[in-house]
Amino acid sequence: MNPLTYVPRLVTALPPVEAGGRTLKAYAMFADPERNRELPEPGWLRRHAASVLDEPLQEEDHPAGFLILHRGAQADYLLVSQWYDADMLRHRVRGAVTGADGETVFAPLAQRDLVACVWELEIIKFERDAWVNTVLAQGTLDQAALDAYLGTTFSGWV
């Protein structure tokens, strides 16, 4: 396939993941859902999210964010984002590699300045809008706003 050809990808919202003192909305994205549409086990996803969030919450961190497990055409990726200081996003991108024990681990990319691909950016945009509408427009991050944010998810094609 020509890499300059855009082919939509399927996104499925998963149950939230608790990792590193944060609640993360979770998404699985599939480059080829006809070949591979297997959803990750919750414990597997929690373990890998926690490995990416390897530092405790900072003073300005919000305990909410989202992750994207992208089953890509050439490789798998895990993107973990959390809201910081009201209107900023802390973002981590990792690529799947096989560890010494033969298990999948997610490691920093060789291109450390990559943010996201065009498909992942659609979910990031959705999450930006959800954060603005459920938290920032309300002017508070109380439990009701947090519940509204966590309850706003996307599933479909991007």
C-alpha cells in the first residue's frame, strides 16, 4: 500500500484504566480490523499504562487522561496522555518491542519528538474537546466534572 494513501481506522472505547494514581479513558485503534480486532485484557493494559507512567503525580497534574493502544500497520504503539495545569496535556508515546522474556513491552521511540499519527490525532482532538466541554467550560474539576469527562468517549472510524 502507498504510505500516502489514507485508509480509515477503527477505534473502540474500552473501560477506563487506573494506573499510577490516574484514571485514563482507554481506546484501541486498529489499522486492519479484519485481520486483528482483539481487545486487550484490562490487566495487560493497566500494567503497560503503569509502565509508561513511571513517575508519581506532580503537583499540577490532574488525575485524569486517556490512552490509545494503536494496532498499526507496521507496529503497535501505546500513547498515554494526562491533563496538566488545567489546560495542558502531558503526552508519552511508546512502541511495542519484545522484551528479554519474550513478552511485549512498550519502549520510547527512536524518534523521541514524534507526537502522534493522523489517526491518533483525531482521538487527541476528541479528547481536547471533551476536556474543554466537561471541565474547562464548567470552571471546576470536581467529581461531577471528572465523571462527565470520563463518560465522554469515542468509538467509530477515523
